[in-house]
Amino acid sequence: MANGAIELLAAVVGAEHVRTGDAIKDDYRHDEALTAEPQRPLAVVSPGSTDEVAAVVRLADEHRIPVTARGAGTGMSGGCIPRPDGIVVSFERMNRILEIDTDNFVAVVEPGVQLDQLDGELAPLGLVYPVYPGEYSASLGGNVGTNAGGMRAVKYGVTRHHVLGLEAALPSGEVIHCGGKVVKVSTGYDLTQLIIGSEGTLALVTKAYLKLHPRAPHQATVLAPFTTLDAVTGAVPRILASGVGPLILEYIDMLTMAAATAHVGLDLGIPEEVREAAFAYLVVALESGHADRLEADTHAVAEQLAELGAIDVYVLPPGAAASLIEAREKAFWVAKANGADDIIDVVVPRAAVPAFMTRVSELAGEHQAWIAGCGHAGDGNVHMGVFQADPEVRHRLLRAVFEAGMALGGAISGEHGLGTEKKPYFMELEDPAKIALMRRIKSAFDPHGILNPGTVFDEA
């Protein structure tokens, strides 16, 4: 059936947009997950329109061919690892910004549009799409699929807070439209929110309606080292309660700070005695439409951090601030370059971060492992690089870490998704009734199970 299927696909999108065999570049075989095994699919298909996407998935459904949707491939959980007997639907050709509606503050985009591409169009208009998961080459379709978050979530929320509507193709070939330019809907089930975060297992998104915001022209960044993580996390609710509305509220442990700043060649000018005393750093970024208001807020935050026990407080020059944020965003690449065996992103209630990290430290010691990290202190999303080469020991360690997070009211993944690599822990630890309900939802959208099979949960 393979050759026949490829001929049918070529008839839909054009032979030049179907790649097979050696024409399939290595990039299509994997994402950025450290533990996933790359796979070469039967074919890579690059549709150029919604109609072509619908025809491709209908054909795949008729012939029971697994389908893996792919954007930029920047995911970290194996969510776009293809099946050897399946096809990759790559959205690289569907990369158009269809509309920027400055009256309604809405952008309408195709799934292959990248974050940096959209930002380049919005900046001259004084607008911003504020979701920034740390990789500006990521695609909007991938962001929708994983409900991407990032450092700005403390102020603006995550992807699901900014997607007003979707157009999506079902395996039947039907195309559904849900939501749009309106900011609220109370008409039936919210299919938009159901598809967001579904990791390509329910439908293939072909268009997204994104909520925009005015772009604040003035920013400032405050860095405060603390001697304990408890002191860092204890400062967070106080800052949030002060009313300054931080754009970014991040903690970075001492090891990650040292490695990340070295990676980008950044010297923040922090005295050696402060670096030696610091266990973790709190990074507070502020923004405002008014320079004088920003200056007042920055001064207030600096004073408050000093009162809350910071060893010292540094208001960073703009260049150093941008470099520090860049260093934090590259924490994954730093961990990867230093030989991390896995990257995880557990989310817990922000007040539970100290208890969670204490337990993580204990578990690392019990399993002869090393875990370093940083995280979104404002929303309890903890990113950790795990160093334990033995797969069996690492599985036991991660299971215990995820179990500890869930016991505190958290979840296995705050923004990277489950993909194929975190799925086993989800299957072991999650409520079976919830998984069964998810299976029924999956079956309603995708009765033959062709969309990203083996992702999120095991195939039935």
C-alpha cells in the first residue's frame, strides 16, 4: 500500500511536496526530546492550504495511515516523533499571517507561522502576542498543540488564554471552525479549548485567531540573589501582591545561573562573595507604557526585595538584562550541552515550590542523580535538567519526582506536554477514570486512531 498511498498524497499536494526515503531530512525524524528515538516516516507531506490538509487526513484515515503533525520541531517531549509506517504533515508551507486586525486586537495565522515572524509584523504596529515559550523559532501550531507557556505567563497567561478561535481538519476530512474574533462564547462545548494542548491527537489546526496586546515600550530588570530557595519563593507572593504586575518572575538556581551565563559569555558584575553565598536568584522584569511609572515600580521592587532578605539587589542595564533573559531561555541548551539525560517541567502551586524542591533534592540523592534547574516562580512551573544515565534508575527517579509534584496538587508537565516520553508516567500515575474519558474524547474526534498514535496515552 505504501507506493499507492504516496501516489495518492502526491495527487493532493503535488509530487514536489511529498518527500520519501533519502529525501526526508533528519530534522523530520525527531524533535528536541533528549530520550526519544528518531524515526523515519513513510513520507513527509507539506500541504499548502486547509483543503489540502483535509484531503490528506481523509486519505490517511481511509487507509489507516498514522499522521504526525509537525511545526518547527522545537518540542521537548517527543510529541512529533513520526511512526515508520506513517506520514508527517509538515506545516512549513502554511506560514502566512492572514490578517492583523488592529481594531479588534486579533491576528489570524496559519500553523506554520513562527513566533519571531509574527513579532516582526506586530512590533511596528505597537502590538505584541505575549506568549513566549523561550524559543522564538517555534511555530504557532506547535504552541497551540502543547498549550505553550513561558516566562511571561505570570503576567499574560499561556497559549490557551490567547487563542480566541481555531480552524481544524478532522480525520473525516471535515473542517470545523470554533471561536473567532470574539472574546467570549457561551454557545455549546468549547472545542477551541479542547483542541489546545491535545498534541495533535484530536485534529490538525489549520488556522488560529490570536489575541494581541499593546506593546509596552519601556522595560527594566531587577536581579536579587538569596541564600535559600524558601526566601526566593517567599518573596514571590509579596511582589505579586504589591500591584506592580511583573512581566517575568523567574528563579534560577546557582548552578544553572553559572552555567547559563557562561554559555552566553555574560558577566553580571556580581561580587564573588555574593555568588558564593547565593543559593538561587530571583529575576523580576517589569514593563510599562510610561518611563516614569516604570522607574517608580523598579525602585519599589528593589526596596521590597531588600526588605525580603535578598543578599543584594541589582537593577541591570538594558544590555545585561537582555543577555540574562537570553541566558535563562537557553537553559535547555546548556543542560543538553552539559550531558543532561532528560529535561522535565513539573508544575506545582507556587507556594509548594520549596517543599517540592526539597523532595526533589532528597530523591536525587536516593537515586545517585543530580538535578539542577530554574523555573517560572510566579506560576510554579519548575524546569529541571536530570543527570542520571541509567534508564531504569532514571525512570524510578522521574516517577517519584512526578508523584511528588502531583501529591502537592501539581501535574507532570506545565508546558512541554506529555508527548511519547512523559506518557508512561502519565499512564502510571493519572486517575484511570480520567484517562478513560480522554480515550472516549479521542475516539469521538479520531475513531480510527490515526492522529499521533501513542502520544499522550498508549494506543487502545
